[in-house]
Amino acid sequence: MGVVDKIKELDGAKITIQRENRIFVDVDKDRVIGTLYSLKLMGFHQLSVQNVVDRIKDGKFEIFYVLYSHEYKINVIVRTWVDRDNPVIETADKIYPSAHTWEREISEMFGIKVEGNEDCGKPFILENWKDIPPMRKDFDSVKYSSEHFVFRHSEGENE
Amino acid sequence: MERMTEEQVKTIANMLRKRSLWMIHYCTGCGAMELPPTMTSRYDMERFGLAPYVTSRQADILLITGYLNVKTLRRVITVYEQMLDPKYVIGFGSCALNGGVYWDSYAVIKQLDRYIPADLYIAGCMPRPEAIISAFRHLMELIDSGKADGYKRYKRNLAYYKENQRKVLG
């Protein structure tokens, strides 16, 4: 049985095979950790990226984990969705240690609470940030920028 | 022998200073890419007496290569205040000048000279090594004529600079 068949048999997962080396695995929020663990046992040892897409029209955050297997040369992308109003996910750093740092970044840039990762909430990249997290779609970058920094106007330009 | 006046000492000091400038380059953005050809044999800035240097305490020129965000600005100010007088600041590229392509970013400051006194700007995205060499030549002229007085302005208007720094850095 090939690895793709094994992925197809994952519990509660919706599988989309986009190309032969790119497979999407969509799961519920509660099943993410179990799915990641199963995939790691199958040979997907590398977490390339963990990040978030702000699906503001659906009122959801899409959290995705890009896994790679050097044995099968396949990318598996595990996706899950959480509510924008109360975004809480569970940490994956017991399975993939590099997730620890990714989670710190997403919790700072999107304001997502990560349970079990004690470093989330500590300052990571931003310093003295007092606004809503900057990578959310409803954050107005131009407004923030013009309030906090002074633009240079060249001569003859209408202000 | 007659003693030299203070003015004459300054003139001679400036004349010597402009021929031996050590530069610390704070490579925040993509601007650092243009420096290796400037430093090495292709454009060879050492023929003007300029040399890259590694520590802030011994350097004369602080070259800000590229955009500065709030986080790096804090470090740049530390580096600038560590440097000994006389010290000169060159803002490199359009990002240091007015924000450049990052004009709407939540993190990038738009005007370097509000926070530390810039003696000179090199406009362009990217400025070529010819432009950098030309800026150094221009800085030499400014030093020779005593117009490169950014470090004096910083001391004189310290309250203004500190207030601006406090506004963005908190």
C-alpha cells in the first residue's frame, strides 16, 4: 500500500490531490494534532511552514501546516479552520519542535491563542505593539502608518 | 614659531579626516547588495581612503543601507550613539529617504533625519556603486568645508531628536 493510500485512510479528513506531489488534508480543529502525528509516523518528518490565512469573508482563520517527506518527495498540507472571534489552537511543538517558533509568530501576527505553548504571548518580533495584530485583514496599514510616522512631502506636492 | 590658531587646526584636521574614513554599514535592507562591488576590486573604494570597519566605536561613517523599521531603528540609534565624534551618517536608497516601496508599512519609519541627523542621502532604488562613490566624494567635500556637522546638530537639538525617537519607540 502506497503512502497516498495511507493518507486517504486518515480519519475525518478530506483529501484533495492537487498534483502527484502535493496533497491537501482538510481536517477539523480537534483532529489536527492526531493527523499530524499519524503523518509523522508515515514518514513526513519535516514541518516546512506553519502559517495562517485570514479568511475574513468566512469569518475564519485558515491554519495550515506544510509537511514534507524526503523519502516520498511529497508535500502534504494539513489545513484547519478556527473562528476569527475566538481563535484558539492546540500546540504541535511536541510533534514538530520547529512549530514552537512558528506558533509564536502566528500568535503575535494574527492574535491566535496557542494552548500548550508557554512562549506565545511573549514579544517576538514586534516591539511595543498596542494595536490589533498587524497581519489581520481588517488592520489598516496606511492609517496606522500615517498616524505613527511622518511622511516626507517633496516640493510642489499637494498635501 | 608662531602657534596655530584654532581655525587653522580645524582646517588641517578636516583635511586629514576626509582622507581616512572608516565606515560601518548597517545592512538593514537590500542595499547591502551594492556594497561588495563598491568595496572590492571592481570599484575599489579604498583608493579614496575609505574602508569598511566592523565596530561602531572606531568608525566614522554610519551607512544606513535600506529601510529602517521600528525594531532596527532602536539598534541604529544605539550604534550611532556609540560612535565617537566626528561621525557622519549617510542614508542610502529611497527607503531611508522617504520609506520607498514600504511607504504604507506599519513598521517602517519614513524619514531617517527625524531620528538621527543624516548628513547626506543617496537617492535611488538601488543606487549603483558609482552613486555611492559619488556620495562619498561629496561627503569628503562637505567635511573639508566643515559643512558635515550632523554630530553637532545632534547635540544641539538633542531634545528634538529624543522626542521623535520616543514617539515611535515608546
